Amino acid sequence: VLKSDVTLNLGGNTLTTAQDIGDGWSAAVYVEGGDVTIKNGTIATSGKAAHAKMGAVWVKGDAPANVTIENGTFKGNCWNVTPDTPYTDGLMATVYVSNANGKVTIKGGEFYAVKQAQVGGQNQILNYKNGMPALTIEVKGGKFYGMNPAVGNGVEVSYLADDAVVVETSAGVFEVLPVVEGTLTLAKDMTI
């Protein structure tokens, strides 16, 4: 649990929570306050338990919290140990904000939401608690597998920053690129 100003530099390593929980939410990194920067590594969840929904980063609590994700790989996980009884509330988020005084700014990285085939519902890479402003999460860069941050969670919410564009680089893979001084510069060959 991070509660003060800190840079979480993973140094190219992986931080994984394999915690097996019952029904409910869990995360590898909880932020409950401060200015937090996350970079240079992987944060993933791999726990298995009945109806578990596990995110990589969760901003919670009431204290002001600003999280900047500079780069890295982030994987959320939704698991159901009873495949003969499909779990239809498979909603989970890799990055989740439930703090009304919290904000996440994503400048880069790769983001995934992984679930078993028998888990129903919609996995969202990015999500926030109902009733909070959509710009609680702002995307300025990064690659998103299975979710377009310009469309958000499908209810007319866009997480895309005003100075960014999103390009679907292959089926279901969305890359967010910054627009600097009115110019979009490609860092590599891209087919759209």
C-alpha cells in the first residue's frame, strides 16, 4: 500500500500477486495517497479463487492521490474456480480508481485484462467507481489489448487526453499516440 510521494521503479522486474482470495477485489499495488510514479517493469495478478477479480493498480481511500504510469506492462485477472457454474459478473479492471480525490495519468505501457473463457461479463482495462468524473483516468500514451481507451467502457466515456489520438494497430490492439504542438509523429512503421 502506497500512501506518500514515491517512485515505484521496478527495474525491469515483475511484481506479481498470486494471492488466492474469495469473492471480491484485490490488486497488486494499492495507492491511498501521494504522488506516485510507476515505471520500468511488470505488475500482474495471477491468483485463483472463486469469483476473484484482481487488478494491477487500484487507487482507493480518500486522501489526494495522483498516479503517473510512465511505462511497463500491467495485467489484471478474473478467475472462476467453478467452471461448471459460469460467473457472469466478470467485470474487473487492470487499473481502477475508487478514490474521489484520485487520478491516474497513463503516459505509456502495455495493458491487458485476462480472464478464463467461462467467466462472463466485460473485462475493462480501465475503470472508475460510478459517479466519479471520467477524467479520473487520462490516457496520453500506451498500448491497450482488447479495449479502446477512446471509447472507454462503452457508455460514452473516453479516457483519451485532448492531446492524444488512438490507432487500432491490429485487431483489438489500440495504441495511443501523443500529439505534440499539433503534430503526430510515428516512432515506427504502422499499418492502420
